[in-house]
Amino acid sequence: MITFEGVTKRYADGTVAVDDLSIEVPTGSITVFVGPSGCGKTTSLRMINRMIDPTDGRILLDDQDIRKIDPPTLRRGIGYVIQQAGLFPHRRIVDNIATVPYLLGWEKKKARGRAMELMERVGLDPKLASRYPFQLSGGQQQRVGVARALAADPPVLLMDEPFSAVDPVVRASLQEELLRLQAELHKTIVFVTHDIDEAIKLGDTVAVLRVGGKLAQFAGPATLLAEPADGFVEGFLGKDRGIRRLSFVPAADLEVREELGVPGWTLVLDDARRPLGWRAEGNGDGELHPFGAVDLGKDSLRAALDAALLAPSGCAVAVDGDGGFAGVVTREALDRALSRASGVGARG
Ligand SMILES: Nc1ncnc2c1ncn2[C@@H]1O[C@H](COP(=O)(O)OP(=O)(O)O)[C@@H](O)[C@H]1O
Ligand SMILES: [Mg+2]
């Protein structure tokens, strides 16, 4: 756990970048610091690895005041990823990734072996190992940055807008990759972004900061969307809060009907009982219309609503993990679940 206790950073020119910040960053999950440019995100992050020292207050790492840990020792346990990856231009990719192991005095062969293993982990083709950074795309360079930060297997990872400079498609795949990695590695990650959608997608917990370095809200994404603390947070979250919140409500307790027919429509299955499409009543062997599927075991109410809206019957098709028919979710059942979701507080 990383604890900020009344942390303030006032720069020499009087700028207060972080103002009396007190939060607890839980171990083994992703905490996102989000807010507009200049709200003190980078300053907060760099105080964790002592690249910047607070003016007031203190930061504890697993209950130990980080001022009592010398910076090189502290940083050995903290990986750091920045926006432009910050790779060494004249070092091959494999050696960039092995930077910290080399510094720690690992044998070259072992360090390179570790680097190759990490390339695979972050989804990089091992053939890229002998290239130089300029020979990689922006997205690939960011993956190298993540691999390098993970090289010595630090328990803590600090990430400062690591995906901000790549295009939206690559960014989405980097986000997915980070979530996949985190599901295996369970690092304590502090992730900084100015993008609220990224914060909501990645964060187990989100700290929303406002300019002047003041904490506006510290909560899970579902709670942020359901109960923004004030007008600033609400404005920052933007439109469609209601529907975005449904992403955090499991579809699991939707009621399903096992019949294939609903008024006006019949669901057609293949031999393996996988849905093929909706057929309009009285249209014997006619056209199949699109259906939307939802896996109640893992999808959200938002996915269920989307599935219902895709189909002319207005019903979503519940499927099991293999895509097999599990039932029909009628508009009425969906409506009841939506009412329950807005009635009760969201989790997180
Ligand atoms: N070295 C510095 N000296 C003076 N002011 C600084 C310095 N670094 C950052 N600031 C100011 O502190 C505030 C917070 O900066 P920063 O932590 O970089 O914000 P963010 O990462 O959220 O954009 C900004 O007003 C910025 O101009
Ligand atoms: Mg910054």
C-alpha cells in the first residue's frame, strides 16, 4: 500500500502543484490519477519514487516513510513508464528492456533471457529484439517501455500517461494488454492520465484531481459514474454517465426465458444450438434478422442492452461460454433489471 498523508508540493516559484493530498493506494490493484493538465498528476507520481520531494506531509510505502529509504533502493522496487517510452535510442530493444537487470549486475545472458521473456509477455514479436527504438511504431515502443519497467519484477509500477501519444486503436489494445498483464501480475500500479475514459476503463480506484492539486473524489469507477462528488467531477466525467455506469452492473441476474419465440419473432438456432438470427412470424423460410448475444456469466447490463437494441425483436439472446443458446431476455426483463440497477447503489 502507498499512503499519501497530507502531501503538499509547492514549487520554488510558489506554484502549489499538490495540495494536502491524503489517499491510500491499495496493493495489487490499479489506481488512476486523473484530471486536467496541470492538476499535479505528474508531481504526485514522482513523489512516490522520490524524483520530487513533498514540501509537507509524507508518503509511506507499506507503512515505511519513503524518506527513510534511499532513492536507488526505493526505485529498484518501482518501475516507471512515461509517455514517449523514454527508450535509449542507441540501444537495441533487448538491451533497453534489460536496462535495470544490467544495473543490478545480472549476467548478460540472464538479463537478455529475461528481456526476451518480457517481450513475449507484452505482446512484442521477439524478432524486434535486435532493432533500435526508431525502427518501432509508437505502440511497440510503449510496449517496450512497459517491458523495461517490469524487467526487475518490481512490486510497484508508476505509469505517467503511457498511452497518450498513440492513436486510439493502438491505445485501446495497449489498455487491454495492460489489464491482461495485471490479471497475471497483480502489481501495485499508479497510472496517470488526463483521459477520464481511460481512467474508468483501467482503474480499480480513481483519484480525480482538479487544478491546484486538490483531490476532488477518490472512488471506484462505478461509484464515480453513479455519484460524482460535485459539479467539477460530473462535468469531467462528461455525457452518458447513466449508460456508461451500466458497464459495471453484471448481467448475471437478468431473467431469461427458454422458449425460442417472442411475440412476432422466432429465434433460429443451428444444429449446435447456437443462435443464427431472428425470423419474423409467418415468414416460413425467409430472411434471418440480426440478433445480439449476451453472456450472463461475464457481460454487463450495458452489453445486454446493446444486444437487445441490435435485434428487431427487441430481445437479447443469452448465450453460454461457448456461444450456445441459454435463453431469451425480453424487453420487460431488461427493463426490470435496469430499474433495479438504478434503484440500488452500484458496486465499487
Ligand atoms: N519544476 C516546476 N517548477 C514550477 N512549477 C512546476 C514545476 N513542475 C510542474 N509545475 C507546475 O505544477 C503544476 C502541476 O504540474 P504537473 O504535476 O506536471 O501536472 P500534470 O501532470 O497534472 O499536468 C502545474 O501548474 C505546473 O506548471
Ligand atoms: Mg503530467
